[in-house]
Amino acid sequence: MQTYLDFEKSLAEIEGKAEELRALARQDPEMDVEKEARSLDDRARTMLADIYKGLTPWRKCQVARHPLRPHALDYIGALFTEYTPLAGDRAFAEDRAVVGGLARFNDRPVVVFGHERGHDTQSRLDRNFGMARPEGYRKGARLMQLADRFDLPVITLVDTAGAYPGKGAEERGQAEAIARSTEMCLTIKAPLISVIIGEGGSGGAVAFATADRVAMLEHSVYSVISPEGCASILWKNAEKMREAAEALRLTAQDLRKLGVCDRIIPEPVGGAQRDRGLTLQRVGQAIGEMLGELDAMSPDDRRAARRRKYIEMGARGLA
């Protein structure tokens, strides 16, 4: 069942009418409604294209958070074979907000991990809505260290509102765990590719996305703080999130100009949730191409280039 965002209400009405006509026809086979239903389908497709042609930054945030958008386990299941999950940080516990392990990508051994939000109420609670605790970041660092030891490419899938800010997480060293994970990103010589598949929030995203290549889906976002959080700080009013989203320069298009994002992966018209299969296919193709680029470099040159990239980050301004 399709879930509509608030700016898609007019589209929902048209698609709903088309479905109602077809439902009536199923009840009464003598009714001929297909011509009218197809006309409504055509109107809906045109409206969908118009809506998504000029999404504002705030609307892109809404699309990035869409509940039907593919999550990390969807990508792992579709693009990787022989996936063997690894659990725990070997220090405290297992964090189910971060999933990952050993797998094959195009029959090549790799390490893949990322944030998992869950797909229904129970799984979202179980996964803490993709907000990792220190154990999740230490798990990520452990997986990167393992990959570096065996010279395996690392692929990370980022989709989090940010690291979990709870009392227990802070007591167990949340900031230190994020810093160690980021340090590991800059230390390993293995190829490191990160894909922002939904929302990249603050240090919780940076810890897995300090990569050789950072790709973003067309309607994903990546920022130091959520628009709501930014508005609460600057204007003492979370309702000014639209203005904050504009100011944060959090879209893939803005970040490509700033040099933070290396590649934008096009989404189907209407967002990744409208055609999950095509989205998965495009992400897989992009990962393969980026791996090919990194394979042409020696391990030492690759790590040096990665470090240089982040030292020089921000030197490029908006055109």
C-alpha cells in the first residue's frame, strides 16, 4: 500500500480514484472503466513528475525519511550474496541499529555494514530507528579493521537521524566511539565506499561515511543537524524547519557542489519508494563503478588521497 507525504495529497486523490474505479470493475465485470482509469493514471504520472521536478530541501528531507524507502537490509539482500552477519563490539553488547558482516559483491569478497531503521513499529523499536549506540560504532570499527587485515573493500550504507543521545550511550562513550570509527575510516588502506541511502545525520553518519567515495541518492540528505534541531537552536521554534533546511545546504545537489558528495545516484520519478527494484539496481551499478575507480590506485595512494580529501574539504564553494 502506497504511503503519501503531505505534499502529495492531490496525487493521492487521483491515484485513489483510479483504484476505486478498478475496484468497482472487479465487483461488476460488465463495467468498462479502464479508459477512464488509464486517463487518471496519465494525469497522476504527469503530476508526480511535476511535484518531484522542483522539490524544496524540506520536501527532500521528507522523501529521505519515507517509511517505504529501501533500508540497509534491503540493499544487502538484493546486491550481496553469501552475506554472513557479524554481531557485537567485543566490549559490551550487540547494537541492532547497525547491521553488517562479510559478503560478496559481484562475486568479490567485501565487508558491508550500515544503519538499519526497521520496516514496521516492532522492528523500528528493535533497531532504535537506526540511531546507533557506542556498541554500533565500535562494531563498525571492528568490521573495518577486519576488512583492512584481509584487504577487503568496505561498503557502508548510511541512513540515520544521528547517533543515539541517551544517558546510557553517553556513559559508555558515544563521542569517543564515533571518533574512533571516523579515525578507522581514515586509517584503513582498503577501498571504502559510502552510500547515503536516506538521511545522513551528524557525527552518527560521518562515522561511517568518511570514505574514498561518498555517493548520495538523489533525494537523500546529509547534514550536521536535522532541520528541526537547527530551527530549535537558531529560532527557538522547530516549526521553522523549512528555513533551516534551506540554510543547511543538506541536499545531494548542494553537497555535490561543495565537494562533500562525489556522486549522485538518480532515483525513480517519485522517489526510491516508488520503484525499489530500480533503485537497488542503480545503487549496485554505482558501487561497482566506484570500486573500479579505487582498484586503479595503490593502497597507500588510496589512503593518502582519502586523508587529503577531508583535509581540503570545504575549499570548494558553491558555484
